Amino acid sequence: MTNKINPQSFNKVDALRMYEEAKGRIYDAELLQGMLTKSDSASIIKVLGFEVLLKCALCISAPKQSRRGHKYGDLWSKLPSNVQNMVLDSAKSRMEGHADFRDIDRVSGSLQIVFEKA
């Protein structure tokens, strides 16, 4: 079952802005990660990028859903299942052997902890 998206039902400008902001944060985090730093700043910035991407996906695929808060498991559960599957397929192909996505609640909980510690 595919989720048909009505382009009029979400704000394209907001979605594009969110996507560009998330890409920028992730890019900056990767630059910072390449430096010899003594902090976890790169991880924190990456998680912020992840959160914006997650909310961007909600903005596009489920525009009537609330995107407020930082409970990533709750935000994830609001995504249509076909979008969840696309995201997981992409993540698995990028992170093969480096991350276990079988328990998405555990993964989202770990990311949430990083955000809350910041």
C-alpha cells in the first residue's frame, strides 16, 4: 500500500528548509568528527540533524501529524509504514554491519538520550 501525498497538503518551503538545515547539520557534524576533539559535539549535532530529517519526513508524508517534541519513537510511529520501510532500507544500506535496526525503539531511545544530555 503506497501513501499518496497531496502536494498541497504540506508546506513545500518548510520541508525544503528543514531538509537543507538537516543536511547542513549532518555535514558540519562530519567535519567536526574528522577533527581530534575531546567532546561529543559531533554526535549531538548529528542527532539534531536526524531530528530535523525525521520531522521533515513527517511534514511531507503525514502533514496533519504533530511534529512537536523530542520523543523520537513517538515521532517515528507517526510515519506511514511505507515511509518507515524506505528510511530503514536506506539506513541499512548506508550502515550495513555498523548498526542494528531490528529494534527501532532502542535506536530512537539511544538517540533521544544523546539529545537530552546535550
